[in-house]
Amino acid sequence: MAGMPQQDIWDAEAARGYDTPGAGMFAPEVLDPAVARLAELANGGRALEFAVGTGRVAVPLAQRGVGVTGIELSRPMIDQLRTKADEATIPVVEGDMASAVAPGTYTLVYLVYNTISNLLTQAEQVACFRNAARHLGPGGRFVIELWVPELRSLPPGKQATVWQCEPGYIGLDTYDVLRQHVVSHHFRFGDDTRARLWRSPHRYVWPAELDLMAQLAGFELESRHADWAGTEFTADSPSHVSVYRLPG
């Protein structure tokens, strides 16, 4: 799937099925701490969300009084966002988060829920950091939420790990460790014999590599926690929230 344009992956069907109000990534215990922390980091200034999607985070953040602008590659995702907030409330620039430019200067740029991994080359991910720096004033922050690659769970000689298994759903990842690529497979099924499959390709990034990308763009690591609530990040943490800051 590495050669498939992201616009073809995040199509109208994906946009229609993306929102799961009150459940999954939209569950209050998942969403509320993220919004609260981002509002704190915005510190009264304007925020820019890379890959704003359907507004899962941008809409409640704007409702807290933070001025939010988005960059989004997928037109169907923008259309879904527009059912919740108009252009005056959350302006959106249609384009690639590694290169698209939004008007103005911001105190916070953020990229949540593993989305930097949608950029499938190291060069694109570095460009994303540089694009974040381009939008920030002195002392501005770039926040990334990202999973830690689960290679320790990958048995020798095997290519896949099952990361979620529950009634009606199985999620598994297949790894290409040579290219640092992973494809996430989402199987949804009912009581009959048929299942529906949706797949998305990613380039996984270790925290240390992410830190080097940040340095290349002029950032310093300010903090890293295991979640939005500030839990300590350890070798066993499955994900992290990393806050990078430009010199003041």
C-alpha cells in the first residue's frame, strides 16, 4: 500500500465511518484529557492542527475558546468536519501537513493519534517538523501523540501482531522492518461469516528518531509522557505525548 496516495485511503467511505461518538478515540476518557492539555499548552494563543480530520480534537478545543485552524489533505474529512463547525469557526487549509501553509503565526501546532506515521518516508516526516516550526513564533510548541513500535511483540520469523481483539473487531499490524513500514488491518464483522476490511499504511518512528527530527527543525524536547494525563513515560509505555519547543 506504500504507493497509494493518502487521498485514496482517506476517502468518502473512510470519512463516513471515522466518527464514533462517545466510544473509541471519541470516548470522554480518551478525548477530554487531550483537549485539556492542548488548551493548556496553547496558553491563550492560537493553535494549528495538522491533519485536522473530522474535527475530533479541534471542535472541542475551539469550544474551550482556543482559536483553531486546521490543515487537512482529505476533502471528504473536511466535509465531515463542516457538519460540526463552519469555516469561520475552524478555518481549514486543504493540503499536505508536510508542506501546506496556513495564514498567521501560532503558539501551538499539534499532531495527534499517530498521524505523523501517515507520512511514509523519513524525509516527509522531517519536512513536517520544519513546517510546524515555520508556523510557530518564538517559544512555540509542537506536540505529537504517537505509538511506540511493538517490535518486542513480534515473534521471530513472523510479520504480524494482533493489537486488539474484541467482539466484532480484530486489529492487526503487519511489519516491514527493513523499511520501517507497517500496515494496520481493521477487520469488522457481525454474526455471519463475512468480515469487512479497511487498511492503512504507516511509517513507524522511534522516540529517539523523532527527537532527532525535532533538532533538525530547531526544536528542543520539553517533555514526554505516556499519555495526556502526564503519566511517566517508561520502556513499557505503548505510546507517548511529546512536547517540542522552539527557543524563546
